[in-house]
Amino acid sequence: MTNQEIKNIIYDLNPKNCLSKFQNPSPRYAFELVVICYGITILISVVTQDLPTVSFHKEVLFHIPINIFNSTILNPILEEILFFGIPISLVNNPIVILSIGFLWPIFHLFAPMNVETFSLSLNAFIVTLPILFIHFKIWKSGLGWISIVVHAGYNVVSNLVNCNDIAICSQFNNNNFDFPEFYIYLGITALSVVVVYYLQRRKEENEYVKKILRKQNQ
């Protein structure tokens, strides 16, 4: 590994540079960095797994079962697009982008235990922080699909680890699509994919036009 490659990695892993594109635009380079960040997240998760949690009663408006399909397909796609893909594609203000992105770890702070009980999970909140900034950078570089794939893989590992609880493991392995909100959730996820694809293409075209105009004015 050359000194320049090391400098690129250090630069890209610095949270201060999360809203700039990767120094190396290759998908392989981006994939390696995001895997490193998720590896750090797994280590932090192990260290902080015994942090106390606080449960509270709150009846939910709708309940999305935690199973293989939802955890590895719907949830990662929708979370990635809503908290990272659309804001970065649509907004130019870094404060707004970061504010929307930080809703993601806050969202993980409230972990549903069932349809009526939530837990205030510091562990779930803390483990999302190391990977928060790399998500911005991946989407900024137009490689959001990498973020979705790794996010899905992490969800699989996380849920399999939780299979020490028989009830949780049974629910995870049961792809129950009978709940009323499933088709609404599926439709929203599919629509979000179409929207972010359009926004990303439009942004790339605008950047290309600006690049051509800059060259012409030089």
C-alpha cells in the first residue's frame, strides 16, 4: 500500500470529510472502507451490549415484524434512502443533510420490544455512530447500493446473534407477510427506490453540465 493510498483512506475515514466524494471512486475501495467501519461497529456493539436499557409503554401506529425479508430487504433500503440517499441527492445545505442523517441513530435509540412496549437502547444508538459518516460519503459518491448491501448483511449478522433468544429467532426466521401494513411498507420502499434513482441521475447530469461549463470558461 502506497503512502498516497494510506492518505486517501485517512482522509475518507475522517468524519469532517463525510460530504465529499471518495478519493478513489472505485466501488471496491468504497466497499472495503464501509466494511472496515461496520467491523468497528460490531466491536463496539460487543463492548456496549451490557449497557442498561429503559422500557416504556407506547402503543405503536403500525408494527413491522422483524423477519428475514424485512430486516435484509425493506428496512435497509428504506432507511438508507430516507436518511441518506434523498437528502444528499436533493439538498445542498450540509447542516440540513447532517441533521436528517442524525435522525437515523436517534431512530435506533427506540427499539421496539413488542407492539406496546419500547426500550430506550443506548447500545443500538452508539453502534450506529461510527458508520453514520461513511453512509453520507458513499451516497455522495453515487454508490448507495454498496451501503444498502452492507447494511443488509449487518442486519443479518445482528439478528442471528440475537437468536440466543428463542422467541426473537423464531420471529426472524418466519417471513410472515400477513400483517396489514406489509403492502403499504413494500409500496413505500419501491417508490423510494424510484425517487432516489431519479434524483441521483438528475444530480449526476447537473454535475456533468457544470463540469463542461467550467472547462469552457477556462
